[in-house]
Amino acid sequence: MLLHTDGSVTALLEACFGAPVVVDTFANEVDDRLPTPIELELAPHRPVLWRQVVLRIDDRPVLRASSVLALDRLDDRARAALLAGAEPIGNVLRRFDTRRQLLTGSAGEATAADQLELELDPDECVHVRTYRILSASRPLAIVTERIPASIFDSLEP
């Protein structure tokens, strides 16, 4: 479900686990000097938010994400919420008409960062997907998520 959804990952996680998603933000920096991903379709030197987070449910890390957001394509309320860094992107953008466009997907062994931030063993499998969040056909963000394959092992059928 998580790998193929074109809707909010936050809402899907909350529905599956029956608990709210909490964001643990590691980086949340505005910068206009770095090259932005071409998929954002931005002119050079536009302000973007570079963000790295771990999403947790009941203190359990369930997903690691990095994102680049086009700040000038958001209203003041959404921009302020994302700059504060305490809410998942999916929650902030719930009042917008958005969709996700999958760009790449793969699976492999957990990286050192995955092991540390997602509390995984070295041989555990992690699914990786990168997608664009679009609103009114304009890219708002590029997001890469790293999801442990074992994420739903604790859920009852």
C-alpha cells in the first residue's frame, strides 16, 4: 500500500496503526544556493526547504524521509507549518488538492543511516520510493521515503 499510494502516506500510516504520526525532524533548512531537483520545475535560486525526518508511531520509527519543497508555491499557513518542522508534510497539505507521482521505486539492504534512524538490523530490507507531490499540476515537493519491509509485522491480520 505504502509503495503504490498516490495519496498521503501520513493518513495511510495513521489508518493502519490507529495512532497519530509524530515527526522527528533532523534537518529543516531553507536554501536557495543548492541545485534543486529538476523535477520541481523551479527557476534557479528559488528558496526551497530541505528537510529530513523520521516518522514515528507510538515512539516506533516507521519511515525515514528526505524532501525538497518549493516554498513559494505554498500559502503562508502551509509555509509556516513546514518551516516549524513539527508536522508531517501530508498533514500540512491535507487542505490542498494534491496527488503523488511516483518517480522511482526500489528495495535493498538498510543503509547505516537506516539502521541508526529506523532501528534496523544490517540485513533488513528497506523499500525506497521517490515521488513528486503535485497540486494544480505544479510540483510542490520531491520526497524520498525509506520504509522498512518489516513495518507491518507487528499488526494483527
